[in-house]
Amino acid sequence: MSTNIHDKVAKLSLDCFKILPKSGKPISTEWTVLSCIVQDIDGELTVVALGTGSKCIGASKMSEKGDILNDSHAEVMCRRSFLRYIYDQMSLESKIIKFNEDVSKFLLDPQVKFHFFTTMVPCGDAAIFPMYNSSELGDIVEDDEDDLNPNKRKKIDIFRTGAKCLESSDKIDPKLPGSDFHVTGVVRTKPGRGDRTLSVSCSDKLAKWLHLGIQGALLSILLDSPIYLSSFTYPANTPFNKEALERAFYDRFGLVHFKDPYKQNKIIFGKSSIHFDFFKDDSKQPCPSSISWYLGKGKRLEVAVEGKRQGVTKKKLNNEAGRLKICKLELFKTFMDICETRKIQLKHDCDNRTLCYKYVKFLNQDYQQSWRYLRQCFKMWPTKNDVLLNFLAK
């Protein structure tokens, strides 16, 4: 891979963000996280999906209809925007994806690569690492012992993550000074204001995507193979640690053995020389809104607040006008539209639209078998109530 791929990916991502309208962007006193997916066709790079945000709704606000975003962190917003991009490419049967009538599957051009850019290390396990370099990563904390004491040792402080260990976990954060504040290698959930969330950390979600593909369970039914990322890029002013990323995404699972076409997809990590202007700063407040954008037809830019479309009136709050196109329900409806267009029957002698979201997600047995195996490698993974997954694509 070209040594300057990280600069190219970063520049394209930041330029794409800059030209978007002001709505949903942070003001000068706010910070946000930006994530992008950049398509690579023989060295021709194009930003195809973008997301911003750092918010997550609590468990009590989750919807049984699939019409509210549970997680509006940038990585998740970007990935969901990418799903819309792929659905668009399927409906257009573009140059990167074709439908094979013989197997009733879409085939992605194997020459196409996808690079991931993000302006902050994913919350959770990947965000826990030492502050070695004071000029870039933070201060080194030392003992108060005399410099001449041969037993003196430096206590290296670590970066903290707001993501919480699972309540049922046998490992919890000791929260002791310095490097003993956190445990590592465990599944975590994102913090919420008072109301605890059920959304796992971005470190855990990315680890899942790097093994099973970023397309998820639904698209795995339509695609002949998973979609894997090729590289991760961070801006110059983002502290990150390769060892922590390797631990969070791969090492904590030990040796893994998946059934083809699933695999442990190793990617390249790197830092660009370009800075992000809205990087997290303790003197600033987090931006309350999130942005979803993708390269495609129709309305491609949406602004979200608390999991719903920004500015929606109470009258439209619970109908299509109030829903984001990247929520579960809208993605499910788009999936069903593709099946209808391609005459894909999901269950014999049954109308596709009578099948609930959960049932359809479990149709690809290879994907689900690999996911069950990976959950065992995680050792613990929270489960959502079936009530939240039984909605129809209507």
C-alpha cells in the first residue's frame, strides 16, 4: 500500500466534511468525531460514506419499531451511511457491483477496496493505552520518591474510556491511579446520561466488522461475500496506539477459525499529517447532533438528534418523515425492495413483507454461525430483547 495513502484518505475525508452544509456541524465551542469510508478503485479514491457524532440513547428510549437510532457515534453513523450507499449501488447495478442471476447474489468487484478514516480512537478497549509521549499523547505521571532511589519507577498513566464494563462481567475496572484504572480486553457498553445504554463500544463493533464484514447480517443475504476494510487512518492530532488497536480488534480473541468466506481481516493502521479542527477538547462541549451522508441518489444528507431526524415536528415524530434513512426500519424496507426487484423469495410460499426483522437476519446461516463463534471469543456480549427486533418492513 502506498506510504501516503493515509494522507490521501484523510484529505479527501476532511474536504468532504468541509463542503457539507453547516447544519449538524459543531460550532467553535463544540467538538465532534468524524468517520468516513473511502472507496478505492485502482488508486482512484472517493468518499462514499460519512458520519459524525458522539451520542447514544439510553435503553428506555429504544424503539420496538426500529425507527430510532440507538447509537449515533461517528463510526456507526458512517457504517450505516455506507449500507445505504451499497443498497444504492445494488439498485443501480453500478460498475462496482453486479447481480448474478445464477446464484441470486450480488457480486462486488474484487478490485474495489474500502479505507476507513476516523478522527478519534474508537471508544472502549482500543482507547485504553499509555500516555507515553507528553508532546503528543499526554503527561507522564511519576512517583514522588527521590530521584536517587534505585527502586524508583515511573507510573505511566493511561487514556480513559467512558465505555463501561458489562454489568454481568466478571471483570470490572478497578479505577486505581495511573495504569491500573482500567481492565483491558473486555466488552464494554457506551455511556449514557443516567439511563444506561445497550450499545456496545465502537471498539467491540469494529472488532465484529473486521471479522464478519461491515455489511452486516441483512446484506450478507444479498452479497456473495463479506465486505472488508483495508486500512484505518487517523489525523495528525489524534493519539492512538497500534498495540491497543491490535489488542482490541484481534489479539484478545486468540486464534480464530472461521468458515469461508469469513476471516480475521487484518488491516493497516496509520496516521496522516493532516489535523482535524473539531478534535475533542476539554474546553469544548460535545456537539449534540450527528450527521449521516453517503454518495448516492435522493436525499443523502441527514442530521440526527437523539436518534431521530433533526427538526421533525411532533405530528411527524412517529411516521416516515421523522425517521432517518439509516435507521433499522428504513434499511430493512430498502432490503425488501431489492429482494422484490430481484424476485428473491426469502421463505417458500410466504410474502417477504410478513417476515420480521429478526427472522430475516437469521436466514444466512454461515453468517450467523460465524457470529455465534465470534461471540464466544468475546466471552460476553449483551443481547437485546426480541421485542426490539420483531418489526416488519411496512
